[in-house]
Amino acid sequence: MLNFSKMHSLGNDFMVVDGVTTSVQLDPEQVALWGNRQRGIGFDQLLLVAPPSSPVCDFDYVIFNADGSEAQQCGNGTRCVTDFVHRLGLTQQSQLRWHSKGGIVHTEKQRDGSIETWMPTPSLGYAEVPFIHPQPGTAIVLTTEHGDFSIVPVGLGNPHGVVFVDDVINLDVAQIGHALSHHEAFPEQANIGFCQVVNDGFIRLRVFERGAAETLACGSGACAAVVAGRHLGRLGNRVKVSLPGGKLRVEWPNGSGPIKLTGDSTFVYEGQLSGVGPNT
């Protein structure tokens, strides 16, 4: 029997599993079955909370996409796992350090219920994203069957590409996002954000996530859009990001160092999977 919680942040939904008090081994094919919205539980990502692998961290967390592949980082997921460990009584600390394949993030639970996440220092370096293109520079044009798109590659522990558009509402995010996410310039694929700048403190954003599809919200995608906008001189250091699922706040005070993401976490229900046990 495997216990889990279903949670979401702005509609970006997760299956969250406790690997601290129970030893759990997850198989990618099994995860993909659970991630299927017609035949399984349905989620954008599965988050496995695990004991810390580093003495400087409180917990590890492993991120699986809905197709069973692993992801390095998940901004919205950090808030849900923070809420999760408090709900289970695994910690009483308001400030936590989390380790994933994308590096270390800090979270802090606020009195109003919101949760702040300090994401890793972003990078525009091609090797760090990773991104492969013969022309150096901030904005690069990628050619797809749907047209040419100027894109800003950003690394946040996971790879992102940000495309600035005049109208994000009437855009075929599924087709264009898939084409750009799977472009040969992104050897590990990428999350593709389509960003409409309303003013220097407000943007509208839609994100196609690798291993999932378009999601209602993407925390690391919101941060990547602000990083790209700052480097193009189009955004300030505090930006409200409107996604289909709701709004996030992103702050990057000095245009360098870690970037702060603030939003909420919502518990939906608890469940059990029969026939599934520890070390499955």
C-alpha cells in the first residue's frame, strides 16, 4: 500500500509521496501509468520527498514528469513539498533547504500561508542550460515547422527557453511549444515559456513543460521569463506573473544571485494505491 497526497499550486498539480518514513523505489513506467489523467491519478509531476543526501539540507526531493522521465527542478513543487512535510509533521522549521538534481533551493513558510522559494542562481550560459547554437548572444532564432522564433535560453537547474510574443492568449502553445522543446538546440529538451510583457512589472505567461505538455502554472518558468525580460531590459526587479492557473510573484533584486518566487500551495486529497508497497 502506497500513501500519497494530491496537491497543486495554481493548478500545476502533483502526486506527493513520503520517502522519509517509508522506503520507496519508483519505476518510470509505473509513474507514467499513475500520471495518465484518463487511466491513473493524473498529475504534471510526481514529487518524492526523501531523507537529505547532504548535511547542509533538510530534505531531498525527486521529481518525475507525467511521462515517467525525471526533471531537475520544479519551482511550484518546492512549495507543495514544503506544505507536505509540515502537514505530515516531518518538520517544524519554517525555513528549509531542499536538494534536487537541479541544485539546492531554500523555502520559507510565511504567516499568511504563502511560501517563498529562493531558486538557484539563473544562468544564460549555453553550457549550463544546456543549449547548442553556433551564434552567441542573448536572443537566438530557432526554425521550426511552425515558423521562426526568437528565444532566450535560461538555466535554472532545469532548461528553459523564453519566447516573447505580442498575444499569448491566441497562441498554439501545444504545437509550437512541443516543436521548440524538442528542438535539436536543446539536447535535454526544455520548458518553453511564451511571455507577453504588459509593463515592466507585469507579464502574462503560458508554459509548455517537457515531459508533460502545457501546464496551468510553472514556477521555474515564471522565474526564467523574468530573467530573460531583465536581460533584454524589458522588466524590473519585481514582477507579477499571470499564468492560466493564477498569479505568482517573482523578485530578482540585483539581477544576479538567487531569484525569489512566491505563491501558494493547495492540498486536494490523500489516497492509497493498493498492491503497491515499499521498495516497489
